[in-house]
Amino acid sequence: MNSVDHIEQQDHIYQDKKQFEVWASYLRVLAHPTRLAILDALKDGTQCVNDVCELLQRPQPNLSQHLAILRREGIVRYREEGKKRCYYLADPSSIQTLLQTLRDGKIITSF
Amino acid sequence: MNSVDHIEQQDHIYQDKKQFEVWASYLRVLAHPTRLAILDALKDGTQCVNDVCELLQRPQPNLSQHLAILRREGIVRYREEGKKRCYYLADPSSIQTLLQTLRDGKIITSF
DNA sequence: TATTATGATTCGCATATCAGAATACGAGTA
DNA sequence: TACTCGTATTCTGATATGCGAATCATAATA
């Protein structure tokens, strides 16, 4: 291996490393029971924050925090309707696939 | 809604809640750059700890910690070969699907 | 048996994450 | 303009997570 190859390989490792960090950040956002429950609640359509509160039986400020985290990652968006904010999945089919995959236990091999 | 329905609905919510917690625990294990890198390193076959160290350029105790976390979740296993421990994916095709999905950006909508 | 190679574990610290409480904000409405 | 409704943000303390350093455990070997 000459020195150019070596540099390229190092660069490749570095690119991968950045890639893994991005993916990990994304997975970390999904890796919370309340946030998964929110995604599940939104899978059949738009819901305002209050509706989500009632569905999940969790306090509003807590849900707002989790919605903000999902928003920052671009996983959910919202529309203003009157004085309500109606949240919806940015990419419903991806999230539905994710939830279905988890349900099927296709990724989760240990149960 | 009578009281039996109410109890059943509560139970349903409770079951879901437990389910989301289990899924979240699993996703949390995946949601770390080093652990994703380990899975990627194992995707084409078995590797002993030292090999993984060299591949990922990370100290051995740190990798052992992450391997233990992946082991506990049932995501990787190992075989003893001489004095080496050779790790492999418990369910290669699931992990390959996961990595491919991340690569394709099919789940990740924000880039 | 002493030594080495290979991994695992423990410890201590720094950082991150989370929940709840309190509060702020902003759009409607009286 | 004051008030209310719906939601967001900030703050604080508790818990969890991640890392490096040191150490331990064990199988192979000299």
C-alpha cells in the first residue's frame, strides 16, 4: 500500500465514522418509548398536541419536549390550525415500515 | 364504555407501553456510532476482538464494553477459537437490512 | 510453573438525557 | 385590551451513558 492509498483509506474510515455518527443520532431519537408512542399515534394521521396528550396519557410539556426532538430530526412536522398545532409524520411510509418491522420482530432477534 | 371495556383499554395501553419500552431499549443499543461500526465490521463475517480493534482504531476495553452491550441484547454472539473470541452477527440478514436501510436513507428523511 | 496473549471487568469521572414544575409565548376571543 | 387556550421553553435535580485507566481472568505456551 503506497502513501496515497493510505491517505484514501484513512479518509474512507473517517467518512464512515461520520456516517455512523449521523445514523446513531437518528436512531437515538427513535430510541425512546414515548417518542415511539408518538410516532405510533401519528401513523394514521394528523393529531394536535392535546390529542396526543390524551392518547398517551402524558403531561403536555413532556410531549412538547419529545415533539421538539422529533421535529429537529425532521421526523415530524406540524401545521397551524387556529390555535392548535397539528403534527404529522414527515415520511409516514418510512415510519410505518419501521413500526411494522419492530412489530414483526424482523430486526429484533431476541424475542 | 362500560368498566370492563375501560379496564381492557387501559390494559391495551399498558401492553403497548411495555412494547414501546422493549423496542426503545433495542434501538438504544443500536444507536451508538461505535456499535454501528462493529456491526458493519461483522457484516461480512466473523472477527475476533483484536481484528475489530484494528479495523475501528479503538482501544480494546472500549470495544469489549460495546460488544458486551450487543451481546446482552442478543445481537452478536461469539465462538471461542484458541485463545481468541470470534464475534459474529446473531442474525446477519437483519443487520444487513438495517445497515442497507440506513445507507439508502429510506428511514432517514432528513438527508 | 511462569509468562504471554487475548479479552473482560471495574472504577471514577464527565457528559447526556429525562421528567416534572414553573413559566413564557402567541393567537384567538370577550 | 384583558383573558384564555394551546403549546413551547427553561430550569433543576436525578439517573443513565460513555470513556479511559487500571486491573482481572484464562487459555496457550515456553
